[in-house]
Amino acid sequence: MLIETYAEFARMLTAQLYANRHVRELEFDDFFQYALVGLMEAVDRFDPIFGVDFKAYASARISGAVLSGVDKLCEQQQQISLQSRIKRERIQSLTEIGEDAGINGSLFQQLAETTIGLAIGYFLGESGMYRAHEQQTDCPGYQRFELKKLCETMSALVEKLPVQQAHVIKGHYFHGHAFVDIGRSLGISKGRVSQIHKRALIELRLLYEKGARLNKLL
């Protein structure tokens, strides 16, 4: 088979591309798997009737497949890295809520405040996801209905926040922006964004509790 015959040629071409790589974190096997895809495409589409040398034809296919595949892989890794950074920033800010509570309260109160902040943050994240993919949830009917209600409630409460707090919450949870990017758009530091995020979650909790009390009175 042509694939077996030219597999070593694909490996040699991969070695050249790998030696000139710009992203050092990727492994040789990452490059080689895309090279094999390019080789299979070349074998599938090659027509000797045109008198073109197979190696010359395959080289373009292999190089294109490797470069395209590596670009996609790098983009995926960047997205994963961004999401990890966003979660770290969020947890750090939420932990600060608990630390503030711990100044005048017990360790239990500190943990409770942090847990409540995490829960609000989780539902804000779900709210952003729901807004983006409203009909693409795997939840059963009743749970989907409850999730929709909660997402609508959270979205409505965010609109009641002061402008700067709402901007931070929307940017971070609904659009997936890191604190540093939000800070750049507002002309403030990442630390200041973290403080605003912390205050916004506290305000959201108070607004939610106020709404719950009003519902009980009705």
C-alpha cells in the first residue's frame, strides 16, 4: 500500500516541520498524526495520469495537514488555558468573600460564605451557557424548566447591579472574559476587577434573598 510505502517519507517531512516549530509544548507525535492524515488524503486523491511525482504531491498535502492541525490544536490549548485561568481568578475572588466573613466570624461562617459565592458563580456560569445554547441541554424536562427559571432570575438580578458590577459579571460569566481583559476594557487593574466581582456576588446574594422574602409574603 502507498501509505505503508511512504509512511517513512511522511515521518521525515514531519521531523523537518517539528524542528522548525514555534510552539515548543507540542510533541512530535502530535505533528506525525496530522502528517499521516495528510498522507492518506494524498493517497486518496493522487492521480498518476497528470504525471506529477507522488512525493511532490504528497509533500504539499502533508505539510498543509500538519500546519492546519497544529493551528487547531494550539487554539484548543489556548482555550483550555484561558478557561483554567478564568476559574482560578473566580475561585480566588470567591475565597476572598469567605476571608472577609472570617474577620468577624467563625471558620464555619467563612466556609459558608465561600460556598454561597461558589454556588452563585456556578449558576451565573450556567446562565451564560443557557443564554448561548438555550435548546441544547440534556436535562430532563422539569430540571430544564427549573434551570431556565433560575437563569432568567439571575440574568434579571444582574441587570439590577450598579453599572460597573454588571459589566464585570456579564463579561466574566456570560462572555467568558478573564479579569485582566475586563480590567483593560474598564481602564482598571485586575485586582480592582476582582474586588468588584466579589462585591457584585454579595449584592446578587442580597438581591436574591430579598426576592425570596418578598415571594413568601405574596
